[in-house]
Amino acid sequence: MATVRYAVDTLVAFARALLERAGVRADIAQDVAEVLVDGDLLGHTTHGLALLGGYLSDLEKGAMAKDGEPAVVNARAAAEIWDGGRLPGPWLTLRALDTAAAMAATHGTGTVVIRRSHHIACLAAYLLRATERGLVAIVQSSDPVVAAVVPHGGMTAFITPNPIAAGLPTSGDPILIDVSTSITSMGFTRQRLEAGEKLPGAWAIDAAGNATDDPAALWTEPKGALLPLGGLDAGHKGFGLGLMIEALTAGLSGFGRADPPEGWGATVFVQVLDPEAFAGLAAFRRQMDHIAATARTTRPRPGVDRVRLPGEGGMRRYREQKAKGVALYRTIMPTLQPWADKLGLTMPGK
């Protein structure tokens, strides 16, 4: 099957139009569209436009706000907590990133924690906006409603994959880290299930507690769950990191799993550091350049052509797809066709 590519501007305009037809304020719709498409540009196909159908469904049900502003619950010089009022997560997170960056310009660091945000899509999609300004950004997220990952040694899911992302500027491409504290995400398992494919490894456990590579174990009754990062043998590492993210999101915001569920959403931690407030950006880049060069020149193990840094493949895909068009995962556009029909829009490429 020939690969269909879509111009970036075309996809952004299409996503924005769908959101606006669903009643979302224009500036919010634009930011959400851009973040979703950036996710696909970087190769995070489960957290780009694949999410748009779910967003539109929540808008239709009233589970995502279409307009409004976050409420500042508490504020200090370099820290704020917001109540997001279930506004679209990408728009809220971009606002938080800008606010934290402004704090960092004065105080060296800034942190914004958001409770009651809707889902925030691909965490890596926010990082370039900081690294291009010579800033370090850290983004973390949890969903107080979803339980998908077991504690190490357990069989009952109790938290989400709880991702963490960090953008680190260098003299060249930034290092872009975006990982779950579980072995993989629910979106990836759903994508594999719909494509009729197995997981790359035994990344989940079934309802009997057996490790499995079958994605159906997470989506059919009786349901299994995702394993924490490290799997059966070293899952205490992912378990611990997942708990840390719960503390920095739910704990700092005062809203999480101890509260009544409100639907698919997110509690978000956004932190920005300005290297100029420390040893300086030049010194930061010199150290990171050395680390990056050392990693790249280490001897690769058999079957690996060379060592790559986090985000290296994403940046390559980002540039290539910016120039040649975005090659969307094959299941994405079919899920948006019914929404285009319902909202009176023509699908891209038709």
C-alpha cells in the first residue's frame, strides 16, 4: 500500500477546523491542532492525531471545556498551581510552559502544576518550544481516573503510565527524552491490537498474572495490565518513578486518585530551568555536547549500527516530514472520517 503523506499545514488546518466546528475557541483549537500534529511529526503516532477522535467525543459529551481560562489557585514568585477547569490539555500546557519560562527568566526556575486539565497529548511536543530558547524543560503527567499499570510484584492496576519528558539544549539538536514509567503506553497497545500485531515483548501481564506480548490482554475481559518500566525483574524502578510523578502531579496539586473521578484528563507538572541562572548556557551546552559525543562514539553491541540519543530519531522524522509531508499511521484517518462527515468537513486529500 502506497504511503499517503499530508502537508503539515493541511493537517493543522483540518484538526483546527474539526475542533472549531465542535465549538472550541479559535486560539485553543489552533494550539491543540499544532501539538497533535507535532506529536506525529516526531513519530509519536499514538499521541498525535490518533487522539483527536477521543477529544471530539469528549467535547460532544461535555467532558472537555470549549472555552475559558485556568484559575490560579496559589502563586509564589517561581511556582503556581492552576485549576484547568477541564480545558484542552495542550493549550493549558503551552500556557504553563510560557508562564514557567517567564518565571525562570527572573528567578532561574519556574514551576506550574495543573489540576483538572484534560489530556495533554504527546509530552515531547512541548520540549522544542523550550530548548529553542536555550531552556531546560521538564513535563510530567498522570491521569487520576485511569488505572493501567500494576505496582511491582502486584496484579492490580493502580496508576497510569505516568510519562516524564525532558528537553535538554545542546549546540546541535536537543536531547528530547519522553518515556513512560511503564514499559509502554495504553495508546501503543491499542494501536497494536487494532493492527493485529503483538507487542515487541512481554510488556503486560494477563488477568492470571502471566507476562504476555498480547495487547488484547489489556482490552478484553478479564483485563490484564501494563508492567512498570523494568518488567517482572526490575519493575521496582518504574514503580518508584511512577510514584514520584504521582507526588509531583497529584500531590502538589492536591487533586488526584483520592478524589471523585471526573473523566479522562490529566494532572500536569511543568518546570523550566534557565541555565544562565546557574553556570550559564554555554557551560551547559559544553557539558551536554561532551556527554552526547561520548555516548554516540561508544562501541555498539552486535546488531546495532550505532548508538543514538533520545530524540535523535524524532528530530530526523520531524525534519523529513516537515519537508515531505506527514505519513500518518494507517488507522488514524479512518477514525476521523466520521467526525468530518458529522461536522461537515472534507477529509484532507479528497
